[in-house]
Amino acid sequence: MTALIILALAGLWAGMQNTLAGGGSFVTLPALLLTGLSPLAANITSTVALFPGQLASGYAGRTMVQGVGRLSFVWLVVISLVGGALGALLLLITPPTIFARMMPWLVLFATLIFAWGSFRRKPPAQAKEISLPLLVGAQFMIAIYGGYFGGGIGFLMMAALSIAGMKPRNGSATKNALAAAMNASAVAMFAFSDDVKWLEALVLAGSSTVGYLAGVWVLRRVNEQWLRFGVIVLGVALTAGLFWRQF
């Protein structure tokens, strides 16, 4: 019962975090690991659990979604669906021991990318137009990564959208919708995997959906710089914990 309460609180926090700036999986992953799940099972269960909330927040923030340059929002969704399916397939054929060793590096990579995109990018008014092939390639690779590793996709998309010149609030709403699209493909495959722990997933799904919807309300009022800084602190802490766990 204590573990389920912890998961419920983690889901509430993760839902709000994902809506605001991404990084919600960096809350659910350690919570699931604490319940005794393997890194692979924790990653798959987290992806499945956060999906209903992603759908809800994507719909709630639909008036703020945008395309990037000449790449329309519809095409961003299509690219995300295809890439998410490919990433999920790669994850299912990856041996659990290999994935466990890869996880700290994946988290570290996502944290560094988000930090660079948040604090080193040019302001939107000065951002240069990115070529269409580069935009398509970037979103496709992010979608593959998202289907493979649920943690950090919000970081990566916020970084990419920020570099492309999208305003933070529009970027947050857009990446929520795209995360739902790429995870739709992944969840369709993961639903038949033995690594999904359904009790834990249902608890996280319920609480994170509430967190997602609350986050949409907070999104219009929060101080974005402090929020971004907090997300980076979370990423650094989880990276350190995962590396420590290996040694």
C-alpha cells in the first residue's frame, strides 16, 4: 500500500512536470525502480502509464499547438507516430541487461540537451530558419528515441522547438501533443509485453492524468526559467542515482 501511495504521488507530480516542461518520466522511473521493477520494466510501465495523461493534456492545450517553420503540426504528428513505432520495436528486441547499462547515459544525454536548449539557445526573434529536411530528421530521431526510452522526450522536444524559435508556452503544448502521438505507437506494442506491470501502471495513469490537467492550468502562470532549472536538477539527480546503482 505504501508503494502504491508513493506511485500515486509520483504520478501526480510527473503529470504536472510533463505538461509544464517535460521530465515527468524522471519522477516515475525512480518511483517504479523503488518498487523492485527492472529498468526495462520500469521504462515500459512508465510509458504506458503516462500515455492517458498525455492524451488529456494534448487535447486540453490544443489551442496552443503549432507547426515549426514550413513543417505543419499534422506532419509533425505523422513523423512522431512512425518514429515512435520504430523506437518501441527496437526496445522490445534489446536485452534487459544492455538497456539497464544504457539508461544512465540516456538520462544524462536528455538532461544535457534540455539544458543547452533552455539556456544556450538564441532568443526566438534571432533564431534562424531551420531547413525542412533537418526539421523532419530531428523530429524523426526524437520520436525513435521516445519510443525506445520514455525518459527525456519532453526535454529533447522542448530543446528542438526552442532552437527552432517556438515560444516556450507554445512549445510546451506542442511537445505534449507530439509525445502523445509517438507514445501511441509505443503503447500499442508494449500492451502485449510481459514487462508491463498493470497495477503500477493503472495507479500512475490515474494520478498523472490529474497532474497533466492541473499542469495545463499552471502552464499559463508559472515562471518558466525557474521551472526549466528545476527540471535540470531532477535530471542530474536521476543520472547520478542511476550511475551509482550500477557500481
